[in-house]
Amino acid sequence: MAKGFKGGMGGMGGMGGMNMNNLMKQAQKMQQQMQEAQEALVEKIFEVSSGGGAIKITITGAKEIKEIKLSPDVVDPQDIEMLEDLLLSAINEAFRQADDVANKEMGKFTGGMGLPF
């Protein structure tokens, strides 16, 4: 029995070894593709405006704010609260857009399984 069992394992082990090598190669390829996609996302630029263009925010895919442009019309010392609200709105929208693109790009690799990247 042991001999038959060993022979059965040898056949499965040989076949399983080939499949395992293929799986490992595919996993390594996918990992490299994911890394390249993440690097591309970090370099991607998102530009968002708020208040009809009164505020423009530029961020990277890594959520680093690169630039904030304010129209002189939006800078009213009597209404600082409006400026704060417009800034928050623009920044949050820029972050949301960056997240959406990142989730869509990484979803190609995770197959929509909701896995973190």
C-alpha cells in the first residue's frame, strides 16, 4: 500500500510541481504589474475646482497636494467661512477622484474582491 501511495503522490507531485511553477510565475507577474500600476497612480495628477472655478486644487495619486489656486474674488475677509467650505469641498473631491481611479486600477488585479492594495 505504501508503495502504491508513494507512486500516486509522485505522479501528483510532479504534475503539481509544474502547476505550482506556473502559478508562482503568474503571481510574480501580477505582483510586478500591480507595483507598476501603483507607481503610475502615484504620479497621476488630479485637478479639481470648486466654487465655479474660484478654487483649484492639484494633487497627486499619492494624495499630496501640489497646488492651491484662489481667485481674488473668493478671498473676502467678511466671509472666511465660505472660503474654508470651498477649500474643503475641492480637497475632498480631489481625494475622492484619486481614490476612485486607484480602486478601479487595482480592481483589475483583485477582481473586485474588495482586497486592500
